[in-house]
Amino acid sequence: MKQMHKPPKYCQGFEDRHGKVRWYYRRPGFPRVALPGLPWSPDFMAAYEKAAVGERLETAVSRSKPGTVAALVASYYKTGDFTGLAASTKTTYRGIIERFRAGHGDKRVVHMEKRHVQNIIGGMADTPAAAANMLRMIHLLMRHAIDLGWRGDDPTQGVRKPKRKTGGFLTWEEHHIATFIAKHKAGSRAHLALMLLLYTGQRRSDVVRMGRQHVRKDILAVTQQKTGQDVHIPLHPDLKALLDNLPLTNLTFLMTAHGKPFVPAGFTNWFRDMVKEAGLPAGLSPHGLRKATCRRLAEAGCSAHEIMAISGHRSLAEVTRYTVAASRKDLAARAMLALGKATDETATVKPAEAV
């Protein structure tokens, strides 16, 4: 079996007196949690994700001086704005907020000025996406500080986000999809994973939960874990044929090699290995197939609202990019066709005879 790389963040292994290696989630300020199995295994990752969203230790909270960034963070974690988030979103928020607390936890919230925020964000210019996320988290914290009466203004106002150098997750193109399918034939788990991602347009966290309980009269109904949005997707004939041949005893459509449902992080790591086996670029991810679904729908002439009905996006801004790009592609093709026709007509016109 191929050995995994380093364990997930905050995971430490120790050899006990019996020579057995035991793994623990050990994050400053969080309870220590024992993790079963080996790093990246399904059981390990399921326990890891639960530990990552656990409440901070009250002893750590009590040590935070009133009015400091550390105290503000501890207070924010108890708000409905945070506790009402999906588990995966909490994990993402915590990761960013804890980096901010690690560098500025002992500072007074009331003393933070716009120039301080600009320096923090400016120092992350090489990673514009991370800088934008950090700015957003600081904004949420400062808004909470205003609610608490700790300050009367938001120092993040007017701070510009660094310009992104990329378009985010790489969108799968048709030649990528064809190459993957050529390597991973129908009947393989990798093929099924790609088809579920491509013909539902959902996030990995929703795809790994899908099972027969979500299908009624050839309609796949899912409540998105991240947003709570309900989507109802008619099964594509190619996907339906695959699902009809799966064992009826499966808890989910996608199962690990050990016969258990995937956890999102473990699924992504496994899928990256499948991408690598197909000889495709490492940047191609499960989320890139969600974008490919939107691209395909746009190229098929679907409106932004029709795409949103499948993808579950709540904002027109994201899906409009696909419809605009598809329209430009179609207009460009028609323009060149018209130019070619005009050129042919000009070439067939006979020159006027000399007088």
C-alpha cells in the first residue's frame, strides 16, 4: 500500500510502552482527542474532522484578557453567526481566525486601526486568496466587536483586497474528462466519482453523502451541507445506468476500499491520486468538476438561473461568468464564420473588365 505523506495538521503520533503508535489531535487551546487507525484512513479522518470543529477549552478562554483579540475570538465562537455554520465552514473559519489570533491575540481590539489591517493584508500579497479570506475574517471579528460595544467603527472598511492572480480552482476541460475516463473505466470507483461530480455539479461534501435515499423517481434531491440549499437534479441517463448497477446494500454510492463512506478530506486526497494516475495536472480537483458542470450547462445554452437550479449557487455573480464566457465563445464562432463567408464571396467576384 502506498504510504501517505505527513499526517494532517495538528496530528501527533506517540509510541506507547507496548510499542503501539497512537495518534492524537493536539491543537493549542483545544481538547486533546484520540484518533483511531492510521492518518488519512476513513475512520481517522472522520474523527479528525469532528475534533477540528470542537469547542475550545474553557481554561484557554479564561486566560484571555478582556478587550484583547484573543477574548474577541473566544466570544465570536459562541455567537449564533458562528455556531450556525456548517461543520466544514467552521473548520475553514477557525483555521484563518486562529492564524490571526496567534499573531495578534494579546493586542487590544480598540487600538486596531485601518493601517494595521492594511499591513496584515499587504503582507499576504503573494497569496491573494488567503489575504482576501483573512480580511473577511477580521471584518467579521470587528463587526462582533462593534456589537459588543468594544469599538464604534470597523477598521477593515476601505482596505482593498489584493488582486487575485488566478481564477481559483482549475476548471476541467473536455480533454481532461476524456483522459480521466480513458484511464478509469466504467465500473471503477474513480469513474463513478467523476460521473457523480460531473452530472450533479455538487460539492465534495455533498457527493460523498449521496445514496439511494436521495433518489425518488429519477430525481436526486440533496440539501447542501455548506449552505442548506435544497437542489433537485434529474438523473442524467449515463449516471442513472451506473447507479442502477450498484449494490443495494451500500450506505452511499461512493465507498472506500474498506467498504465505508468517504469523509470529504479523505475523498479529495484519494481523488487526487486518481487524477495523478490518469496523468493529468495536479491542480485538477473535485471542485473543478463542479465548475465544469456549470461550464457545460452554459455552453448548452442554459441561463444563469437554470444553472443555479442545478449548482445551488445563491448568487448570480458566480454563475454569470459561465454564461458570459459561453456567449462570447458562441459569438466568436459566429463572427469567424461570417468573416469566412464574406471572404469567400469577395474571392468569387470577377474583376471589372478594362474599358
